[in-house]
Amino acid sequence: MNLAEIIYQHSLALPDSAAREVLDFIEFLEQRYAANQEKSPDDERLLSLTPEQREAYAYLSKIRIDGGGKPITDREEANARR
């Protein structure tokens, strides 16, 4: 069993509120260790979001709408296709 699996197993025994604290701490550590990497303006905005908002942003960033075989990358392009 690797370390991530051990952490997961321990998290199963925690009440939801405590598990949320653990997740918040893990996200804090991810941000702290990612601070050495170059950040875009989007990264800076993500730091100010709540964990729930970050989760929603991550989900929405995966959604791609196909416009006739060509992915729509931005609003201007989508409006130009009308």
C-alpha cells in the first residue's frame, strides 16, 4: 500500500468535517509547493477561491463544446460562428 492509499484509508474513519479540514490542508500544501513554479494570472485567481469553487472551476475547465468538428476556444470565436 502506498502513502496516498494509507492517507485515504485513514480519511475514511474521519467525520466529514474533519475530512474537509484534511482536504483543505492538502490543498494548502499543493499551493505552497507549487509556489516555486511560474504562475499565470488564472493561478493567482484560483488561490482566492474556496475549495468548493476550485472544484467547480476544475470541473468546468474540462468541458469542451464541439462546434461542427472544431472546438470553441473563446466567446469571440463562438460569436463569429453564428
